[in-house]
Amino acid sequence: MFGELAPVRAVLVRTDALVVVADHFVCYPSGFELRLAVRLRPDGTGGSHPGRLFMGPLGWPPLGEAADNGLRFGIAYADGRNATNLRALPHLGGREQGDPASSDFVTVTETRPAGGMQEEPVPPLLLPRGGSGGGDRWDQDYWVWGLPPSGPVGLVVEWPAEDIVETRVDVDGDAIVGAAAGAEVLWED
């Protein structure tokens, strides 16, 4: 399946030292991808090293700890449902609550809502994907399983190590759902 790009972009934080932008919203019938782009001032006066922004393996905090040096990120749907990178991933069948999730969880994708799980989770789920960067830049991709209801989608960031207080910027959830309707199915199975 090819997703459809939504006309959504939001500057979440802009200071003299750094900028955090959410963009590249690629939408599918079961959810959407987005990218957090972090840019530090190139003259060396920017704050933390961007490779440490996302707290742990794959953008998740170490075993549920809220590391103060990491960028905290979450989404909030208009109906009150939300997800953050501070919560442990929902456990798979046979695992105890709080156990680290395995890579099997990534089967929550564009076309398979929850393969390998005993029960389908309640959306939204915020799942880290690849990240890259270096020097004064870092990009971290996330998969958000479950399309939003009509209304705004709140993008929330907080970064204590950089003195960034909790900040929310709303984007158009209807634009995300509209773009999802344009996703192209490559093969009918």
C-alpha cells in the first residue's frame, strides 16, 4: 500500500537554540506516519546532542522511566484518547504488564492492525520507527495506529533538559483522515 501525504505540518517548538517540527504525515486506512524533525542551532549554541533526544532504543524511554534529557512526545485525539512515548508499549500475549516489548509488536502496520497480539489494542498507539541524524539535526519517525476522530489532533512536546515546558499544537485531524482515503492499495489479498 502507498500512503497519501496529508497537507499537515506544525512547528511545535522554536527557541533561539532549537526547532522541533512535526511533518511528513503519510496516511493509511489504519493510521498514519509522522516525522519529528529536531534542529539545533548550527553555531554550537544549541542544547542537547540530538542523538539523545528520544531517550532510548527506538525512541522509547528506558523501561518506562521519564528521562529528563529526552524529548517527550505525545498525541491527543479530539475524543480524549492519547498516547505518548513515556508509556511502555502494550504487552504482547504471554508477557507480563511492564515487560519490555519485543520487535514482534511492530506488526501493527499500515495494513495489519495488531498481528501477533491476543487482543486488539485501543487506538491510538504511538510506535517509534526509524530515526537518523547527526551534528545539529535529528529526525525520528513514528507510526500512529488508529485514525483520529473528526476534529483537532494535539501534538504535545516537553523537554525538561532544554527548559521546554509542555506545549501543545493542534493539527487538522480531518486532513489526516481525508488523506487516508487516498491511500493506494497495491494488491487485493
